[in-house]
Amino acid sequence: MTRRLAPVKHLPFPYRRQQLLLGCSRDVRPAGKTPNVSVNWSCGDEALEEISTSTGRKRDSGTPSRLCRRSMFTRWQRLQQQVGWRLLSRTPLPQATSRTYSGSKMAAGQYQRAMQQFNSALQSGGLGTWLRKPQELCNFDNRA
């Protein structure tokens, strides 16, 4: 993926292409048999998070993953409060749109420009388009 997106240069601030460092397993699994657990961790996380691949929820508690859209949206809103929306978007965010996940994404000008560059790179590389969830699944706020 990194090599295929090499033509993407000069993304709008604060976006940048990041070289991913991924661990690989040499284990061979039978064709057609997928694992029933997924593990995620990133710098700053206290521990690994084990996710059931059939539900997308934590295996131990059944609660949503820290990688789910609602969790990410909550983090985004906290970041907005800490550094201020103006620093992240350079334009004021209307209150009505900032309450929903899709409204915040649509109002984030730099994000939209970065996504346009990303999608153009996918298409020019013959990789198709980025799949999006139906709009009705993105019209949520951060309340549980």
C-alpha cells in the first residue's frame, strides 16, 4: 500500500503519509479458515486489545473496540476541545455539524482534501475506490 500511494505528496497540514511498521506471523493457516480474534495495539495504549472478529467487540467484556467509529469520534472531539477546532480546520465549525460523526468529517476541509488526494492515487494506480459505509451509519453522535 505504501508503494502504491507513493505519488501522494504534500498532503494538507496536519496530514502526512506514514510508513507503517507491521508485525508479521510466519504461521500458515488453512485456506478459507479465518481467525476468530484480532489484536490491536498502538503506542500509548496500556495493553493489547483482543477483538472478536465475528462481533467487532472486545473478547473479554463485549464492549466496543477502541478502534470503532464512536470511540474515534469521541477522541476527535476531545482533541478539538484541547487544541481548538480552528487549529485543526482553519475555519470555524458550525455547532450543528460538530455534533455528528459525518458532520464533523464533512466540515474538516484538510481531511476532505487529503481524502481526495488518496482516492485519486488509488484510482490512478488502478486500485479502484475507497469503500464507504452507507451515510445512515455515519450520522451518530458520541453518546452511547
